[in-house]
Amino acid sequence: QVQLAESGGGLAQARGSLRLSCAAHGQTASLKLMAWVRQAPGKDRELLATIAWSSGNADYRNTDKTRFIISRDNAKKTVSLKMYNLRPEDTAIYYCAERLVHDSSWVYWGQGTQVTVSS
């Protein structure tokens, strides 16, 4: 059983930055991926980035890699998301999630942390 807990959200000004952190409690196997997902009001969840626990390989899909950087610390069992040049449209609840590499669905989710960006 894995429990995920996000922290670091809050209020930021446009063009500012924030760092979100996700602490993983419980058993985290090497063949697992971690992800940051966000959900803005009235919108579907959006996958921002994933990172493999073992290799640290990151995948940003269509996310702007100059503004969002995912990283992990295996020793501390934490995954971070650094966000730069924030925009009001980045306002959302940010979640971390975990799944096995070969699974298609994200199994474990944190409770989310609110990020609000003011213009």
C-alpha cells in the first residue's frame, strides 16, 4: 500500500515560481512511475509529467519543459515539480500519482494541493 502526500501549493503571482513536493509512504517498487497531474476548474485532469523511480527518466508529453521540471529523490521517496513563469491558467489542483510501469491506469493518488496564480 502506498500513500502519497502533496505539499507546496499556495498562492503565487504571475511570472513567479513554486515547487511542489510529493512524499510517498509505503512500498515503492523500482518498476514504478510517478506523475504530476493537474485539474483546473471545469476541466479534465491533465497529465503534466512522469518520472521513473529507478532511472529518473522523465516524460513531459506536451508540457512546456521550460516551465515545469519533474525530479525525484529516491532516498527521501519524494517527487517534486518545479514550476516557473507561472500563469493564471496554471491555477488548478495538482496531484501526484503512481503506477507500475506496465499498468495503464494510475493506481495511487495524493489528495492534491491547490495552486492559485494571480495576475
